[in-house]
Amino acid sequence: MLTLLLAAACLSSPAPQAEFVAVRCGEFWPEPSAEVQSNVVLLIREGKIQQVLAAGEQLPPVDQVHDLSEAFVMPGWIDCHVHLTGELSRKSRLEYVTLSEAAVTLRTVMHARRTVEAGFTTVRDLGADTGAIFAVRDSIQRGEIPGPRILAAGSAVTPSGGHGDPTHGYRETLFDLPGISSGVADGVPQCRAAVRHQVRRGADVIKLTATGGVLSETAAGTDQQFFDDELKAIVDTAHMLGRRVAAHAHGPTGMAAALRAGVDSIEHGSFLNQECLALFLEKGAWLVPTLHAGQTVVTYAGDPDWFPEVIARKARMVGPVMMRSLGRAHKAGVRIAFGTDCGVGAHGLNAEEFSLMVRAGMSPTVALTSATTGAAELCGLAASHGKLAPGYVADLVALSADPRGDIGLTEKPLAVMRAGRLALWQGQRIAWNEVQPKK
């Protein structure tokens, strides 16, 4: 009886009122296609922007005010290519067979926090060998731990022996032969089944390896590794199930085959040629350039203790051409979405990609567009992310000045808000599950 009375009391009690949060912005850039405004106030409730008050408008009663009146405020950034469950090191291959899934999950939590504190409020995680990514994604979404919104691919779909086959370089007796549960698929029926399996696990997006890659310990090269009918089966199945497809691709033959199959984005795009450029424009596909990863592997390849020679050789070949290919793609009018492949490089250094994109020939405005409205469109989030406007999720980053004058300012955010909650304030980490400080 007491239980029933308590339940009735809870049902009859009024729901607690959601707090109104105000953010004072010194300079305010709602999206890269808009003009910068001064002395704007954002009104936020339940993680979304309710109103944008122009200078001089009356501020209604609010529960908290965060004062960024000395800062430049813009939408939080979106990284369309990360791997939060790991980070490349000299011990990576050993850790692959020694770390428990629980240990990987804890590292994923750490990497997610570093990422959001760097200003990246949404990411696509394009390949994780354990279920840790789904658990961390869901915990962040429930507000339990800090981190960016995660769109997770789960395991990449790859041919046996291809880039993404997790058994490369290990003795045969160490693992069972991988199958569709690991994303490894050969032939049209298995390719369809592998996509369906990742969707069943909870994948938001499907990742496939259309070509060989740098970090797989094999001398199979960096061009096409799926047959055309296999690529089409993966893409058609994913699209049928409402999932977009991101294709890892370095070599031009495999890149062109993936574009013809209808992938939504090409990751890396290192050796694109004129045929690839024409297909990008014909299909409306996006390029996610990942220059940060290219620079990282070239640096590591200069140290003989980092990579086996078969990997170092590919790193020296692929890394230097990626910036040149981005420049060509940008000049041709290919749609560019920001992505770093962090996990190859260190998590939390994602913003270094901006400077690399500018070096490749993009203006700061275009580079910042690629991480806001452009990336939101690629991710299917254009109606809710990538802008600071009424109805949009309150994801923002504050900098000391306008980054169009110094793109390096993106590497030192002053404050970060994700879905209306502060993850960084005055350059310092703040408590997440305690009451948010009234600033």
C-alpha cells in the first residue's frame, strides 16, 4: 500500500521546471555564412536554444548566466572521422590482445572527454572492434558522462585479408577466422549480412574499407579490395536500412568504384584523380580529408621503432599526397566535411586539422564551414546541429578572438558547451555531474 501511495504522489506532483540558461556572447557567429554580431545573448532550455537576443533586448528571468562577453562564440565543431576506442602508440599491437573490453571502455571515456573539451561536440566514430563505443555513446546521450554526441559505425565492413581485417600480422592460431560479427565479409550475401549485423548492434552509420590502408600489416597496397558487386551490396543494404555509408579509400580505382556504388563520403581520398573528381561532383559525395592522420603517420614513419617496414613504406607514400589531393578537390568544387582520423593522431588535438586545411588552400571560413554546417549536412544533422539558432542543439565553442584572423586559435578554446551543459570553462575542465557553476 505504501508503495502505491508513493507512486501516486509522484504521479500527482508537478514536474520540475527546466532551467533557463543565458549565455552572453561578446562576438557571436551563428554560422559561417552569417555576419558576426556583437553583444548577443543566447537563451537555452533543455539543451536547445530557445531565443537569440540582440544587443539591447531585455533579458528575461533566468536560472544561470554564463558570461562570455569577452569571447568569440560559434557553433561547436563536428569531426566526421575519429576512433575513440584507441590511440596509436608503440604498444598498440600488444594492447590489442591484452586489454580487456572494460579497459578499452575506460579509455574511450577518457578520449571522449578530451574530444569535447577540444571544442568537438559531435563526432562520427568510424570503426571500433568492441561494443565499448555503443556503451559510451549511450551514456553520453543520457547525460551521465561528458563527451561529444557520437554517431557510431561499430566494426568496419572489410574483405577477408583487407584493410580492417583485425588478424593482420598476428599468428594464425591466435584468433578464430573473423566473420561478419567482426565486419569481415566476402561475396554479396556476406556483405549484406555484415551491414545488417552492424545495424543490429546499434550502428548509426556504416563504414567500409574500399581500398587497402596504411596501418594494416600487409603488403596488399592501397587500392581496391572489394569487388564492385560487393561494394554495391554494402551501400544498397545500408541505405535500405536508413544508414549513410563512409568509405575508407586511398587509391583511385577503389575510390572511383566506391563513388559509383553510391557511398555518401570518401574518407582520406589520398590519390584521387580526374575520374574521381568527376564522380564526386556527379554523385554529390563528400570528401573527409583526415590530413591530421596523414601528417601523424609520416612523422611516426621517420622513427624505425614505430612501424614495421611494410607499414612505414605506405605511410611515407600516402601521407605527403593527402594535402595536395584536398587542394585539388576544393578547387574542383567537391563538398568537404571536416575529419581527422584521431585515434591515429592523439585525441584532443583535432583542431590542428584546421591549420592543415588552410595550408592545403582552403580559407579559414571554408575550413570552419566544413566542421559546422557542412559536417552537419553529411551526418544528417543539418536540422539540429552546426548552427546557433532557435530550435538547434546548444553546442558551442568560445575562443579568445575571431579564428578567421588566426586559425590557430581553434586549438585553445576558452569554453565549450554541449547540449546546454558546460564541458570547459575558462580553459579548465569543470565538474560534469555536479550542479553546473553559475558564471
